[in-house]
Amino acid sequence: MKTIIVIPTYNEKENIEKLINKIFALNIIGLEILVVDDNSPDGT
């Protein structure tokens, strides 16, 4: 079974890496993470 997590972001450069690492630490089989950024000026 595939699990897809969609993360909408805007100016989350300081937080996104930490969040993704925590999600991967859950060891979910078949995991896909889709990060959708809304043209953040901070380089997200």
C-alpha cells in the first residue's frame, strides 16, 4: 500500500528539513512525500 503525504509550504526553509526527517523516521513502507511550495522568497 502506498502512503502519500502532501506538504504545502510557504517560507518554511527553517522547518521543512526537520519535518521531512521526522516523517521518514516513522519508517512507513511505500511512503511518498510531495512538497508543494507557493513561490517562497526564502528558498524553501
